[in-house]
Amino acid sequence: MHTAGGPVALARDPDAVRALVRLMRRSLAALAPPVPRGLAALHTLPEGLLVAALRRFLRSPTAVHSGLSNTAPAEVAELARLAEQLGARTRAR
């Protein structure tokens, strides 16, 4: 989200959103069960539908005002650490 320049900028790039969906699917596959039902839908719904829905959400006021656009250094560092931890867990499986 931060690399793209925020939710609206990410929504403009369908290939980046598609990559995000694939990354979310890989990350969820690395988690131990049970996976919440709402997140389990990421595995069952077609990729094209998820990309369209996610792009629509990213353009919404909810996404814009959710904090996804926040680039405070502490928040960026925390998200980078979380991504590192999830990546390590995904690689370990």
C-alpha cells in the first residue's frame, strides 16, 4: 500500500492489486488453521472478482480514511517488520 502511494494509487494499477491478492493468498496459506471465514474467501473466490472488489474498496472513503495512507515512520517500520515476519513464516513452510 505504502509503496504504491496509498490506496487510491494502488487501485489505479490492476496488476499491482492482482499481485497483492496473490501475496495475501500465499500469506494466508502459511498461517495455521483455523483461518477466519472472511479471509477464507480469498482462497475460494476467483482472482478477477477479488481484484475488482479490492480496487473498488481502495477507492472508497473507508479505505482512504482508514489509516492505509498513513506514512508515519513508526507505522511504516511496524508494517515492514510485520511483512518480514510473515515472509519468514511463508518461506519456512
